[in-house]
Amino acid sequence: KFVFLDSTKMLFLSNANIAKFIVGILNSRIIDWLFRKTSTNNNINIYELESLPIPKITESNKPLCDEIISLVEQILDSKAKDPTTDTKELESHIDSLVYKLYHLTDDEIKIIEGK
């Protein structure tokens, strides 16, 4: 029910699945790219977090969101067992789902991925 951010920042969410969804979105390549383009420092202030375009879970995007949540759970479980576990493949899968969630085109994905 908590999302821990860098340093001492913490966000409380009443629903654990929504917290996992937010973690998946915040750690995605698109949000990293967006933050690098719009922020002037490496600290996220609350107003910046509030302004990030995090989609709401709706009936139409729920299957994508559920899959993101499931992948975040797999990463958390893997890291709990062995913090050195390589989860890059799971993270990459989350990125592809987040791209779909934001309805990005192939050209937009290439920009985000630096290709």
C-alpha cells in the first residue's frame, strides 16, 4: 500500500494493486523519458509527480493494467528472493504494455528508446 520513492519521499495508496500499477508506470521508460525532458533536476517534487500523466484504470484498459500489476508482482517476488535477480525481460514487457496503454506509435517508441 506504499510506494517508496528516492530519499524519504513516500506515497500512500489505499489499494495495493493500484500501488503496484503506479510502480510499474513510474519505473517505465516512457515516464523516465518524460521526466528527463521536463525536469531540471534529479529529485521528483510532489507537484511533478502530480503532473505526470498516469492513466486511470478503466474498464477498457483493465486487462493491460492487470498485466502490468502481475509483472510488477513477479519482479517484487524475484527481488525478494534474490535482490541480484535480472528482471530486465519483465521490465521490458512492462514497457511494451505501457506503450500500449498510452497508445504510442512505433515512431514515438523509437524516440523514447533512443533509436
